[in-house]
Amino acid sequence: MSLNFGLILGALIVGFGAMNSAVAKDHGRHKGHKGGERHMDMMAEELGLSKDQVEKMKTAKRESRKQMKSLKSELHELKSKLMNMMASESTKEQLKEWHSKIRDQKNKLEDLRFSQMLSMRDLLTPEQRKKMAGLHSKMHNDMDDDSDED
């Protein structure tokens, strides 16, 4: 993998997350469909996305949403079971094994998020990827400035 490609990919990964944080900051904490629409609208405007790109991104997000929900539900169940095991007479080995299952589940979630980002990246032109990297840099600096105020 070339250094330039690696830098752009890294910027995209962090940029999508940072962009979501920036939108949340600008529009108040949001969840669900309306917040996602605002995020997509902002990204479409900032990157100059076509209607086709926006629709394809929405479709990709909808498709992964069901998987994400299922994986998160399974993770919650695993964590609840671990808490019950902590209060029981479970051995350290049993607890470590269950903790490993939780780590594996978290990795599955991260893999799905990464796959979603790669799908989104594939829809961007090289110019839009560069814009995304610039947005990431700006938002990263803005977040650093906000953390200095604390």
C-alpha cells in the first residue's frame, strides 16, 4: 500500500467519525434517521457529492445498519453475562474466556464499521477523497481547540 493511499484511507476513516461528531456539535446530539440525514446532507454539500453518490451511500448505510444492530445486541448480551459471571463463582479462566468473546464481538463491530467506510470511500472521486482529508484535518484541529477550553 503506498504511503499516499494509506494517508488518504486513514483520513477517511477518522474523517467520517469526526464529521459525525462535528455535525452532532453543530446540530445538537442526534440519533436516528434525521441526524443521519443531516450528516449526509452536510457531507454531500462539503464534498460536492452527486445525487447518485448520496443515494448509494444511504443504501450502503441502511444495509449495514441491520448487521450493526444485531452485533451490538449480541455484545450487550455478552457484557450482561460477564457481569453476572463476575458476581457468581465463575473461575478466572471462565471470566477471561468470556472477556475474549466480548473482544471478538467488538472486533466484528469494528470490522463492519471499517467495511462501511471502505464502501463509502469507493463511491468518492480522488478529488472528493482529498477534500475529505482536508475536512478531517480541519475538524481534528477544531476538536483540539475545543478540548483546550476544558
